[in-house]
Amino acid sequence: MAGFTSTARQPRALAVRLPDGRIALSQRLTTALATRIAPHLVPQSGRASTEDGAGYRPASGEVVVEVVAGTTRHAVVTVVRLR
């Protein structure tokens, strides 16, 4: 995981690094997932953006999430669970 949108206490979506190296924003997190992931987020200063210009706050640490990603050019990324 590379970062998140909104706040570290209530992340709305995650910026995830896909196997091909791209960073993509996930769909909106469920409340249950956001609650489980929030304690593991360590925000870094500044802002970052994906290749398509979507902004997010960078985070450090080893947060690993399982995702389902579509295979189209604008792949939809859904976070399934915290690993």
C-alpha cells in the first residue's frame, strides 16, 4: 500500500501498488475495513498522485491488503481485506 485518501483515522480509499508497479486508488472502503486499516496507517508529509492524477496522502509502513483488480485500462481496484 502506498497511501490513502481522506484522513488516517477514517481512510476513504487506499492507494495500492499493483503487481505491475502502477499505483491505483481503490474504490471506497467499507466502514468495517476502514476501521481495521486505520490503526496501521502512518501518514507521511506531502501529497502524491497516481498516473491518472488522482491525489492521495503517502503512508509508510508495511500495510498489506488483498485486492481484486479489473484488467481494463481503467481497472477498478477493490480492497478485500487487511492481510
